[in-house]
Amino acid sequence: MPEKKDKIYVIDTNVFLYDPLSLYEFDGETIGIPISVIEELDYFKEEKSNRGRNAREITRILDGLREQGRFAEGVKLENGSTVKVVFIVEQNGYPDFLKRDIGDNKILATAFCLKKRGYDVRFISKDLNARVKADALGIKARDYVNNNFVAEDQFYRGWVTLEVPSVELKKDIPPALVAYSSELQLNEFVLVQSRSNQFNNKIFRFLGNKNFKQITSPDLKWQFTHKNPQQAMALDLLLDDSVHLVSLLGPAGTGKTFLTLLAGLQKVIIEDVYRKMLISRPVVPLGADIGYLPGDMAEKLQSWMQPVYDNMDFIVNYSRSPQHLKDVLREESFDVNGKGKRAAKKQKKLVSHIPPLDKLIDEGKMSLGAITYMRGRSIPYQYILIDEVQNLTPHEVKTLITRVGQGSKIILAGDPYQIDSPYLNFSSNGLVVASNKFKGQKIFGSVFLEDSERSELSRLAGELL
């Protein structure tokens, strides 16, 4: 054991399940792994889930370290840390008030035993209750953090607001915008608005070297348009083939999934840029897998992907509605009030409807897949949407992005304020971390959508609840 009063970090099981590489985040320190943590990892490694994969990975790492020394004496890492497997060695080392049949308590008892022997113990855990119990035992405890974490007030939103005199908005590129370019990241948007009237505005995307692109309504096959400036920014990124990675963040109802589906249909069906659209979502809110859902695989996927079906139903139904036809005819300067009926009838034939989702799947233009089965794949020439990414760790997001093959585009969407995973928060989830890590890259763009457009009730619920 280390000398008395030396600092030792006791690592909880959930830290390794969250980040199997966390072992290397304690440069120059002594790391104590309770024997009960090893036993718990042995249990979790049987799971066919991300947690199970992480348990297997850290187990392989520890097994590889055995070749460099003995854990009883301490194994040196390249970053100067020393890893030990620690035990409760005193007969009276287990606190009487901790139940012995609870795994967390065995880990805490090990930390308590080390503290009684005079060591400066730091307990690291993703479990809030375990940290509270450690504090009650007089043990210093904190959450696991690493360089990937992003403060909530510092995350990359992908756009800024710039107020200028209204006269500047009459120019193609406002001078104040050019002067502000040194503060911007590549593909960052600027909402330039009048100081006297916020609705008098223009949107620009920074392309580097004081060059800007003004954002206008996209030329879509179907008469959909953005409802706020942030949606216009999102559509610009989603339809730009030179941007291969897009992150869309925002509360429920802001249009993340809807806009991505709309842009994906345009790129796959109309422009034929990608072979098909692939959609996937993590299953954290539902449990470890979709196997318990009723029906065959197709029926399981439909239940699990119901939000995608809901958005597609709205798009398909609107594309077939009389109002959509009127919008198209009006856009093409046809008289929809009776005049030019023959021309209007001819134009109606040119208005193509969007096929239902099931038909697109049958035609091979769209596929739904579980994230579980994306590991190890290479996915070329596809428009990929990963929804609810706030429930994935940075390591899991890295695994997904590295699956993207030649000619593919991937969109990561999610609400960082609505996280279902017990060991993730706003700062540590893969969506926010990836957005911050990629900012400034030429092939990346991000937009935080802040206004709910689903309904007045949905907007109020987001604000009040």
C-alpha cells in the first residue's frame, strides 16, 4: 500500500461503465480499484449493451496491464499513475451501519478502510447517492470528470446575434459583420438584426477569411419552409453536401427530427445525392434492448421509432393536402381561384407526393436500425440521422461517427436538457461534447434551436415545467 497520508483515488464501478478509458485520466496519481468493482464488472460484461461493452473493454485493459506488473504491488501507467486492486483487510474495517449485501457499500467500505489507515482517499463515482454516503463517512467524493466535459454556459450554440444600425442591413454584407469575423468559428451563423427592430434581420454563415454566405429559404421540392431563423440555419447545414457532420440541439418541438427528415428526403429522393437515409435512436429510455417489445423485428422497430413515423406522417399528409397544391400553384404563378384551370391541372401532375415511410423502406430508400447493430459497420453514401444523442456517452458517439463511410453525411440530434441515462448530464453527454470538439472544422456545423414550434401548449410546457 502507499505511504500513510498519500492520496489514493478509489474508483466506483459506474465510472468504468461510463468511460472504460477513465483509468488514464488521473495523471501521476495512485488509483485504487476495490475487488468488489472487479466482481461487478464481471457481472456487467455479460450484457449485450453499451454498458456491457464498456465492462468488457475495461476488463481487457486490466488484463493487459497484468503483463506490466502485479496489481497487489501496483502497476505503473505511461502517465505516471499507479493502479492497485485494494481490499478490506481489517476485521473491523466494515462500518456496522452499511448493509453488507449491497455492492456500493462494499466499495465504500473499502474506501473507509483505507481512510482509517490514514490515507487521503478521494472517492470517484457517477452515483449521486454513493457520493452522499461517502460524504457521510467522512470521505472526499466527487463526480468523474475529464477534459471532455463542457460547462453549460460555454457549450457551442453554432450561432450568435449581432445588432447593427438598420442602414447596414441594406448592404449585401454589413460592415460590422466583416469586423466581427475574427470572433467566429467556421460555419458559425450570425443573426444580424437591427438595433431598433429585431424582426428586421438577415442570416449569414461564416465561411472563413471574412467570407460569408447569406441564408435564404431553401429550394425544396415540397412547400415547406422554416418558421424561425434557427430553423433556416439548420436547413442550410442539412442541405449542404460539403458539411458531413451536423449537430442539432434543442428542446422538444424545435424541429430537429422534422427538419432532418425533410432535408434527407430532398437529398435522397429528389437530388439522388445519397443512396438512402438511415435512421437510428438509442434505447436508453426503454431499457437495455428492444427485444422485450412485442412482434417481429419490423414491429419492434416501428414501436421504438414511433417519433420518426409521426414526423413522416405529417410530411406525407401535408404533401398530399389541397393546401400544399395551392401553395405550389401559387408559387408557380398559377391562378388557383378558377382561371387557368387547364394549366393548373397540368401543373398538378408535376407535384410529386412523398411516399409513406413503409414504402420508402420497401424501396430501399430508407432504413431504420438499432444503434446496437451499427458497431463495426462502414456506412457509405447514406444520409444518417442519429436521434436522442444526448443519451449517449462521448465514447459511443465517437464509435458512431467513425462508422461513417465515403460519401455519407451524419446528423446528431437531441435535447441536452432531457437526459434519461443515469450517468450523463448536460456537460458530459456525447451530443454536447462532440459539438464542442468539432467546432471550427470545415466539414462540421451546429445549431441550437431554442424556439418550440410544435404547439403553444408544448412551448409553455417547456418553459413552465
